[in-house]
Amino acid sequence: MEKTLNRIHPVSDPEATYFLQVSWEKDLGTGFGLLLSDCQYAWTGTVSEADISREAADIEMDREKYVEELRKALIAAEESAGKYNFVIS
């Protein structure tokens, strides 16, 4: 299993610091797990392969392109710095 951990500062609360861990088996397209923490609380969730396909279809984006955008936003933080915004609600 592969994992990444990134520090994020959501636009909804720029003074706050959160840590986002993403874990996956083969690639993000087969689904992944999320753990979000503000160092006081933690929230977890999973995204299935079916969820990814449904979301890509909902926004009328090619599935492979959608998976690549997920990778950039959730995993490749350094190469994508400043290109993606996070809102915590």
C-alpha cells in the first residue's frame, strides 16, 4: 500500500493547518482512503472505484483525466502548489 501525507491550509480557514493522508493499492483509479486531521480531531473516509467513475461522469470528464486531476490535487502537492484549493466544511 502506498501513502502520502500533505499539509494543507484550506481557503475556508487559511490560518488552520490540516494534514491529509491518502492511501491506495494500485493507483487512485482503483479507489483510495483518506484521513484528514487538524491534530486534535481526525476524519476518515474511502472513495471506491465506482465513486470515481460516477464523479467523472457527473462532471462530464474523461475518467483517466479525472484520476490524473485527483492525483495532482491529493498526492502531488509540491508540483501542484497553489493550483488547488481546499474547503473544509
